[in-house]
Amino acid sequence: MPSPPNKPTLPQVTGQATSQLSELSFLSFVILRTVKTVWFSTLLEAELRKGNHQYRHCTATTLATCIAALEADPPTHVFVVFDDAVDNIDYTVDDIDDAVDGIEDTTPREIKPLDTVTKSSILEFCADRKIHCTFFSNGNFYRHDERNCFYDSGFKEDAEPNFELHPISRTTYDFQQYLARKHEKDALVLRLRSPIWDNFNGFLDKFERARNKHNSWSVLHDVLPAAVFLARHEVTGTFNFTNPGTTTSYNALVLLRDEFNPKMSFTMPPDINPKDAKAVYRSDCKLDMTKLQDALKIRGYPDIPGIEEALRNCCKRMKSSKIGP
């Protein structure tokens, strides 16, 4: 999936807020990212600056690159933001070749086959040194069926996939299961769904390309602060990481139209036959948020807004910041 258009301005490689330091300013973070997730890393860095935290980032090309970044100045916390954090919910059979050949020419080919090995080695490095490690990943392993509809509570973290997964998604799922079995107390895994941020073109592109099905979505303005909060409190385990509830692409685009321009037109992709090759690996689902909500509530963190409210607030922020057409 290409990076969202109109990327935010990148901050310095290292940083710390200049305001009065908080009592948690002794915490230091390293963000391990890929070329594809630079935009996501930038938003995460902004959250760390708000908390007066020291941070560095490293664009991962090989395992050696990652380990060198961690050994240079060992942090207290690591965020791993590899490609699976922003993966599509609608992989097609054509993406199998892309996964092998490299989706972008600028993406190092080595990181593709080394992805799981790299993550495992990072985890072992951190666990041996008592460094808290957070993996941003996805929960694109399910689809609505006769037993799991959008009006139900949704798929829990330990639910097994209920359809054939794309090879990329299968690798991601298997790694999450490995962590749950062997390293549940060593790492935090946050399962996103189609992350959205305050960018008009990115917002429009995200929803115009999506099928008009009920889905869980992750509005980064709401969930990234919670990610930093959980890391600070050294929470471990696997959590679905979206806004509560579901919405459809049509509803989201209507919100955008109503906020910016009642006459704005948008294009919805046509429905496709479930047997079509393009639909084989599509994930449309609702993720259960109970575990995350309980983990945040018990630590005094405010409720994450539901997806409809979150998208409405997103549109209002973009409008007030003059981000739009």
C-alpha cells in the first residue's frame, strides 16, 4: 500500500520537548521503522514530544541496522513499526508477487524475507536487557460471517482466522501467535485496522478505495497517545487497537462532505463477486475492544472515542487547521 499523500514534515532524528520535563522524562524511546512507515513514525514522534520523552528513530534495512541502533544508546522502550502496521485490508492475488518483488523500488528487498526473523531478534535483544518492546501490527485476519456480524462485539485477540489469509497476513498472524505463546510477558502487540490520520487527501483516498462494508478503523489521533501510555506503563500482551464500533466507507465520506462541502462528490468502488480473485483475501470485520478498554480504564486512561465520533472530530480538526480542498 503506498504511503498516504501529503506526508507531514519530518522532525529531527532525535528530539526532546523544551518545556518543563515531566517525571517520566528519564524514559527514552527508539522507533524502528521502514521506508513505508516513515509517515506513521512521524506521528508517533509527535506524541513522544508531547510527553517530553527522548527519542530516536532508525529506518530498518537489515537486522544489523536495527541492533546497531539499539546498542548505540540502549533505550528504555522500543517501538517497532514495520510494514504490517499499515497493511491493506484488501490484499489481492496480485500482491503475492509484490511481496516477493518489493512493493516499492526504494524499499530494501532484504527486509521482506527477514521481517519475521528481524522482529524475533529485536524481541530477544529487548527481553534480555529488560527493554519494553511494542510491535505495531494489524488485525486483518477475519471477515463477517453468519456468526460474526458488525453488530456483535467483534473478534477477540485470540480468535483464529475464519478465511484463507494472504501469505503476507498469514506470516503476520503466525508471528503474533508466536509472541502470545512464547513471549506474552515480553512484548506489547497493538493490532491496528486501516490507520487514518488528519490528512484530507489521505482520508479521501482511504475511504474511496475501501468497499462499503462495516469495519473497525484506527484513528491515529486517538490511539497513538494510548500506545505511548501503555508502553510507559510497560503493559504486555496482544490488544486490538482501533476505535470502538464500526462504520462504512460511505458514512465516512458523507461526514467529510458535510464538514467541507455539501456539493462535494465522491466515488465508491463497486461491489465485487466474493469469488472474484480480487476478493479472495479481503478482510471486513469488527475487532472486539473489551481487552484494550479494560487495560486503559484500570490505569485511569480516558475512553477512546467511538469511530463515528472520531471521524467527525477528525474532519473538524482538518477544517479548523485549513487542511482540505
